[in-house]
Amino acid sequence: MTDTQGVWMTQQTKDRLLAELAELSAPQEGSGSLDYDEQQNRQARIHQIHDLLAVAVVGEDPPDDGVAEPGMVLTVRYGDGDTETFLLGVRDDGQSGLEVYSPQSPLGTAITGARPGEQRSYQVPSGAEITVTLLAAVPYGLHQTEHPA
């Protein structure tokens, strides 16, 4: 994905957001009306979903060039030797079968643009500095073909 304004997400994530939007937009029946705060929260979530969907890049794989970017399944090794594989994109409640990190998260921000073998560091809320090395970056669609759920 070359458009830095776009938000990469799986088709499952888009479908889940559309279902949530339909539920939030449906008339409320039953136990009375929502109070003011509930209505405000509901409207804020509706606007948030609309904003996400307006800039969504759905399932369009980035180039298979090994560069960490949204839409890629990344394998990293932390400084302590542990490895993790995750999708860089919009969180999808585990529907992809992978952990998902947002490009705006501390890890996502640090690792975006890295190539295999590159080390990056980021700070966690406790103030600790974490070092991570990118081992591999594979487009989501290619990863799904190689590792079906």
C-alpha cells in the first residue's frame, strides 16, 4: 500500500465494522432510551467507523518486497530472543488468526519501513526501551495462502 492516508484492513475486519455500524445505526427498542452519554458514545463510534471505512484499503496486498508496512505479516525477534508473527493493520478481534498491531502502535511505528535484518527500538508505557529485529515481511494474502486458517 503506497497511500499513507489509507488504513489497511482485512475483508473480515471490514465486514465486522459494517455489522457493528448496522447494529449501532438500528433503532433502539426495549428498555427505554439511551441516556445522553450513551448516545454521545454511540455517535462517536459511528463516526469513527465511518472515518475508518472512508479510507480503508481492503485486502489489497502491498508489494512482496520484504519491507514492513501495513498489510504485511511480520515476524520479529525481540532482544530477549522471543519471536512473534503478527499482521500490521487494523485490529480485527483475532478473526485473521493472527495478532494484529496497528501501524500507530509503538511497535508498528518503530518497525514500519524496516527490512529483514534491521533492528528498531521503541519505548513501552513503563518507559523501557524494547529492541526488535525484523526477520520477515510477507503480504497478508501470500501468508494466508501459505498458512490457511
